Amino acid sequence: MNMTVKTQSNINVIHVLIIFLFILCFFVFTSCISTPFHQSDSINTIRSGVVKIFTTSVRPLHYIPWKMDNNESSTGSGAIIEGNMILTNAHVVSDSTYIEVQKENDPKKYKAKVLYIGH
């Protein structure tokens, strides 16, 4: 009998914890949706520092070193850093022959070049 009472009290504690977590999640969720993202200045600041990178690249054929593969177009993203330079991953601009960048809400694309790359 003593064992049954202990198990019953454990179940009650678990029920209380589940209800508490449910209420906590509800308040966190409602506070997130009560402030629309378009009103947040910090998100707009972050978005203004991100660019889309358009590349055209020609990769070498490693099994026929005197030939090059076909042209390939791809896109990636980068972040504007100090000095109006853009920081991106090496695979985005690797073997690129032509690079353009575009800021959000700007239809114009700007020509770019790789200064440093590390693999």
C-alpha cells in the first residue's frame, strides 16, 4: 500500500510539471508572435548587411588536367564587413571566373572580385 501511494504522488508531480511546461511554452509562444518581425530594427540591420552572391565558375577536370569542365552558375550568401568587403565561404567563390553581389531590395548587381581565399 505504501508503494502505491508513493507512485500516485510521483504521477501527480509529473502532471503538475507537464501543466507548468505547457503554460510556460504558451507564454513564450504568445510573446514571440506579439512582436512582428517587420517592426524589429535589429532584424532590418542584420538583413542590410547580407548579400546574395552570384558566381560563374569553371572547375578543372582532375582526370584530364589540360581541360576544363563546363561553365557552372551558382549562388551563395555573404556578410558585409568593415571596408565594404564581403565575407563568405570559400566554396561559394571557388574557381569563379565572374562574381556579382546583390543587396536585399536592390535590383542592381555589383561586380566583385576575390581578394583572399582559404580552403
